[in-house]
Amino acid sequence: MLGLRVDPSEYEVPFFKEMGFVRVRGESCGEYYWTLDPDRFREPQDVPCVDYWFDSIPSRGGLSVSDARRVFIDFFVRRGHTYVPPRPVVARWREDLYLTIASIVVFQPHVTSGLVPPPANPLVISQPSIRLEDIDNVGLTLGRHLTSFEMAAHHAFNYPDKHIYWKDETVRYAYEFFTKELGIPGDLIVFKESWWEGGGNAGPCFEVAVGGLELATLVFMVYKVVDGRYEEIPIKIVDTGYGVERISWFTQKTPTAFHAIYGNLVEKFRDIIGVDRPDELLLKAAFKAAGKLEPKDPASIESFYSRVSSIAGVDVEYARRTLVNEARLYSLLDHTKTLALMLGDGIVPSNAGEGYLARLVARRALRQLRLLGSNARLSDLVDLQISFWGGDFPQLVENRSYILEAVELEESRFKESIERGLRVLEREVRRKGSVSVGDLIKYYDSMGVPPEIVAEVASKMGIRVEVPHNFYSMVAAMHRAPPTIKPGYAGIEVEESVARWASNLGATRKLYYENPYLKEFESTIAGVMGNYVVLDSTAFYPIGGGQVYDVGLLIAGDRVYRVKRVFLVGDVVVHEVEDASGLGEGIKVRGVIDWRRRYKIMRHHTATHVILAAARRVLGPHVWQAGAEKTEEKGRLDITHHKPLTEEEVRRIEELANMVVDERRPVKVYYMDRGEAESKLGFTIYQGGAPLVRTLRIVEIEGWDVEACGGTHLANTGEIGGIKIVNVERIQDGVIRLEYIAGTRVVDRVEELEMKLGSIASIVGAGRGQEVERVKALASSLEGLEVTLKAYRSLWLKALREELARTSPVKGVRILVVESPERDRSFIQEALRRLTEEFADSLVAVVYSVGDQTGVEIACGSSATRIVNVGSLARSIAEKLNGRGGGSESYGSLTVKGRVDVERVKEVLEELL
RNA sequence: GGGCCGGUAGCUCAGCCUGGAAGAGCGCUCGGUUUGCACCCGAGAGGUCCCGGGUUCAAAUCCCGGCCGGUCCA
């Protein structure tokens, strides 16, 4: 904890001296903070050091969430900050995060690393953010924890050569905002010294709290965290975070944050779900007691209830019951908004990836509904949220039908999995009569039935189940596994020595970008290591962006070198040749790429963009690329979608795509500044991921599709020549894979199918065009043969039966040993069973041959089993004949290598009897 | 990306541990009972035991690989 050993001078700003702030150490918390009134404030003013008491602090009144946001933004715009619109809650521009968890995430890592300048400097933003780590505490703490919140922030990025502002100004802004804009008395504002870390950065910070409520965190980002160590970064960043919901709560002074955030929605939800309105006094008491509540500690929760009951003068049980239900109501308010935001930004619920996070929220909400015994539909609640927040987040209204459909689907899936789980539970409980903690984990972990539902069902069956309070952390502990990171560069594993060598060479000039139709080129070797060759310039495309590398030839003088693989190390294109002997730095070479192969790849690549845009038009804007691969053989595109595609949808996508082919739309490639591209073109350009570069390469199919893409493309969609979708499958929950071929590959495909059809035709002996009729005829003749076979089998069986009837018993057993033309073991078995059932005193053996082996099946009837054990008989016969065998007392079988005569079997059998 | 659970009749599942004849309930068909329906009684049809390989005299069962579904975690 370096944070605790920060030099105290880090926190001394001129403003504090000027105003008369004093640095104090908290009496019980032990933390340092700055205050104007050290006699009054013996602790920093945030929970759990003190209780909530901001309800008695005068301030500007009644700001809704929208008001609070507007007031904040206006204040900073008036003070020279540029407003930047918020980003989606799904962090598509980042590879290391699923969700936007703070405003600074918007600028990490491209701006914070210095690669790209910020869109404005200084700037102000209000960023909707989602954090799920405290999801289990939401509701219980009356608003201290939320899964979604807006982080209002002003940021200043200080470059070595361009200083904007730093600690002193930031603290002044905070003080001025809280006193002048919100009307809070300055002597009540307390700045606590602290340390902040997140998203790979760190630095000292102030937590600004008033009356128990932390309203803002002012972070001064000066470090980058590398392997647990702090490295100073060149850009010093002011990273503030003001809680919009908390400002709203503070000014409205409602008993919970939810009343402030959701206004009349609280009572609407209460009515629909059916939660009794609690006593006003009880809620006020809860407000007073909530500050000390430590939600992870069951004892603390208990003492919270008893404190509330004594403040409000009500029964503890009543307080507990009421507050438990209130917490569920509040978490439903919270979760439905979060869910709407997630789905509104295009997340498709799934069992993996960010889709799982949406499912997690949906399922927790559904669990709360169930615990409340409510029949309310989750989708109705989400619908109310869409209407309530539609003005602030228009994407909710635009995607309303998708959001509601996805929620309904989650609702029915949840019900199904609970029902499925409960069936198993009931069976097992009936059998075992108890439910262990291990069982609870199994029901939850592999069947999705939460422990409280298990307990509820078990108690109906008269079994008490104790749910451990740390249940969910027990489950989490089971899943702890070290992440595996594969070394490699863009899909190819490269030895580190090669990577090091290559990165020391200069950037390769990329001829494949200058002219994607370039087939041959002249260049000079920049370096050779083993069989790896780097050129000054190349038309060979290295693997990347889902497009495979080119192959071809390097020609030096009269020697020809085959290029096997091509990959990128940083800005350097590395060619792996079959045998590089004779090549060396400075040698001039001519490169020839396998153009026919490359052209197919280009067709499949451009086709991929066409298909993705077609799928978005047919299925909806929530469709997002989840992966893609373009090879010579085919194109492959994985898209996010919540349900399987119908044949009709596939057909429409294909039709639309081919329409774009026929329209001969130009494909334009140009470069654009990252910030400009994001604001002009939107985040949908990041279908293939978000490369960490300052300037994006944009591939635009005129009027159809725009994506950031590093691949080689056709100049016109007409060149695709036609697209055929050849395979559609669901590869995972919420992800659908499309495979398709383009251009001349369609001809290959037709040829392939014709060949297949031709060989089928020749096998069945049909002429051209007669295949179907012929196969039909064959099928019906096969059917006839089966009937015939059945008839012959019954004839054979009848013959055996007659023979058996003629056989007289020896020592009480009728013995029959016959040879069989049948090779079907299961039929012989069945026949023997039937015969021995009919003749209880019989023992029948059938000898048959399979390949170069002889098999014997023996069965005996019920009275014969008292005299002979056929299983051990079979084993004994096998021993005598050097074979192997065994069986049960009424049935046995054995096999012997080579031919064995029936008479010989009979001999051995009689001998053994 | 990883862990766990599952795939047997139209449906819900048992059998698998410990290899040796493919099962139950519901549904379906037919018949009986009944004024009629439901109930009840009787009979019957219905199976690629997910696929492939291995072990074995013998695999739904054991082993390996794959496919599909569910679920939890990151």
C-alpha cells in the first residue's frame, strides 16, 4: 500500500492555506483530511466514519438526476471546459474491459498514454457507467451502492510542454461548485486524503464528503502501474468523478438515493411489484442508521435492523421484514435501469463474455422478483425505465423493441432453468432427505438455481437448509484460475528472439495499402534472421484483422524463395521463407504474391463487410461482429444475436448482400483521426476491435458500411461477383456464425456439388437427372429386402423350433447346436432368447463366423439354468478352443480365432456337460 | 477464455457407480366402463441409448476424441 506512504506535501494546496483549511487525523478512522472546522469534525465526513446527516444541511433544493447533470456541465462549461458527449456503457474501444466503469475509461489507454490528444482540454463529461462488483449490496445500503451511475467529471491533461491546471485549481473548482452552485456551507466540506488506482493508472486523490455522503473524488493521476510497480507517466491527468446521483440525493434529501434518482418510478414499481409502503419514520431511521452498515458482514446487518427499530420505535422483526423488501424493491429499480442501458448499447445476453454480465443483472433482478413473491414481468419494469430515461439516453427508445424482446427471452430462460433445476432437486431431496452445502453449490453452479430458492423448495418438503452467508464467495472461489496468455503476434506464435530482432529494424513500407491490387514488386532486403526476411517495402499482407497472410515468391537473381507465412512485429512485416540461404541484407529481390489466392481473400473480406451491414439491417443494430476470418476458401463472420436465425432471415441477408454486389458500390479507403472518426462515424466502426493507433484506416462501402479495418479490399462491391451463405450455426449462446463464399469460389462449390451428385449417380447407377428417382427406387427395394429378410429369419427360427421339439432331453436338458448363416449377433441373441423361453429345458448354441473368427452364442431356458450355468460353460468352451468368452447364467458368448466346425463345438460342449 | 452438469420413447426422466434381455410416468392408438366428459381398467404402437474411436467374448454402462444443450465464473 504505497498510497499510505505518500508524502503529505502531495496534499498541500495553496487554496487550503488561503482559506484556512487545517489538516487533521481522524480520531477513530486514522485518516488525514482537511477541514475549516477541526473542532467540529473529528472524523472525515463520509460513511462509515460518520452517519448520514446531510438531510439537515442547507443546500440548493430538489435537483433531479438530469438537473444535477446539467448544473454540473454548465458550471464547468462556464469555466472554460468543453462539453464532450458520453460514450456507450459497453467499452467497445477497449480490449481489456467489457463495461465503461468510469469517465476516465473513455480516454484510456489511447489518450492517457499520449498516443492521441484528448477531444478537448480541459473538458467536462457526464459518463453513464456500470460496475457490477457490489451488485449484492445494491438496495440494502439505501443508495451507497448502485450498479449504474453517471460519473460527472472534468478532466485536464497536462503535457510536459502544455500545462492546463493541476491540484490547486481542481480543489478550488470543487469548493466553488459545492458552495456557489449547490449552496452547501463551505465549513461543512471535508477533503480526505486518499490514493486511487484503476485501469492501469494511479495517483493521490481527495475524497470530498459532506454530511456523511462522498460527493466527489479528485484524482491526480501521475503513475502507470506496471507489474505492481508505479512508473511516473509523462502526462499528468486531473481525473475527477462527481456522483450525479449523489448530488441529486444530497439536494433532495430523500431517505434513500433511489427516491431521488427514480422519483415517481419508485411508487409505480411498488404498485406493480406489490411491496407495501413502509412507515416514513422507519425509512428516516434507516437513513440515519445506514451509514454504519457493512453489507458484507451479517452481524452488521443485524445491528442495522436493531438500530433502526430502536430509532423508529418499532418491532425489530417488522423493521427487518420491511427493509429486506425495500432493499429488493430498490435493487429492482437499479437493475432494470442497468439492464436497459446494457441492452440499449447492444449487448446480447449470453453465457459468456459481456453477454453474461447482462444475464447476471437480469437473473439477479428476476431473483428479487421471485423473493418478493411477485408476478410482475421484468420486461414491464424495464419498459418503464426506458420511458423514464428515454430523454437522457435516446438509445433506449431507439432500441426499445430489441431490449424488451431480449428481457422477455431472459425471463423465460430463467424460468426454464429454475424449473429444470427444481425437478432434479426434488428427486434428489426425496432420495437423500437432505441438502448439503455442496448440493447448494451444485444447484447454483451447474443448474443456475440460487440457494434461496433451494431453501424455499426444500422447506416445503420439510427440510431445513442453512445457506452460508458467504455462499457466493464460496462459488467464486471455485472458479479462481490463473488466466492463460498465449504469446504471439496477431495470431501467430513467434519466438521472442525473432520479435526482438524484427522490432529493431525500420518500419516496412506497406505496398499492399498503397495499391491492394499490386501483384509484383521490387524491393531490398533490410535484414535476414534464420528463415525470416524483412524487406524495405512489401506487397505481402501479414496476418491480421481476421485476414490470412499472403503466400508467394521472393526472387533474387536466378534463385526463387517460397514465402510460407507473413506476420507483423510492430510496424515491421516479417516474411518466413522455406529456405533463406543465399539471402542477405542489401540484396535486391522481386516479390510475387499468389494473386489468385489473394484475390479470393479480398473478395471474402469485402463480402464480410457487406454481410455484416446486411445482417445489421435485417436483424437490428444490436448485431455486432464477434469474430471473423477470411481465407482463400471462405469467409466466416460471427455476429451477436439473441436467437437462432430463421431461414427467411438468412435468405434476406444473402439477398441484400447480393443486391449490394450488383449495385457495384465503390469501396473507399481513407485515414481519419481517431477522435474525429469516433464522433463522425460512431463506435460501430470498431467491429473488428479497436486498434491502439492515432489514425484509423477507414474502409467505407459507399452508403452501406463504414469500419476501421486494416485489410486489403476490392475497389468495388461488384468485384465480389456474388455471395452464397453456405453455413449458419449457433456457436455459443448469443453468437451466430455465418460462413459464405464469394466470386469464383461459388463456381468451385457448384463443381464440388456436381461431382458429389455425379458419384452418387454412378453408385446408384442412374443417368443424369435421374438420381432422385433412382434413390427413391433403391430405398423402396431396400425396404422390400428387409421384409424378405424378416421372413427368412422367421423361417429359420421355425426350423430350429421344430428341431428342438424333436430333440430328446439328456440328463434333463435338450441340447441343440447348430450352424447359422446369420452374422447379426443381436438377431441371434434375440432368436435364442425366444427359443429358450419356449423350451424351458433347452440349451441352444449357435455357431457362426465373422471374418476369420468363429462366434458361438449359447442360451438356456429357465429350468435348464438350474442344471447348467451357461456363462461359465461359455468360458470353459472358450478355454478348450483357445478362445475367450463369458456371460450370465442364462446367456453366454465366445469367439475363437479361425474356423471351428459345429461338430467340434458340439463335442466340447457335451464333454463339458 | 475457463470450470461444472447434462444428452436414453413425442415429453419428463430411471438404468451408468458395480458391463451380460431397453425401462417407468405422462402423452398417443385401440378396447372396456360411462347418457356424455373426466376418472378408472385392459391392450398396443413408439428407440441410431448424441456421434466417432478404443477396451471387452459382450458397452446405454468403462476409456479417449468430437458435437450439442444448460449453468457458473473471469
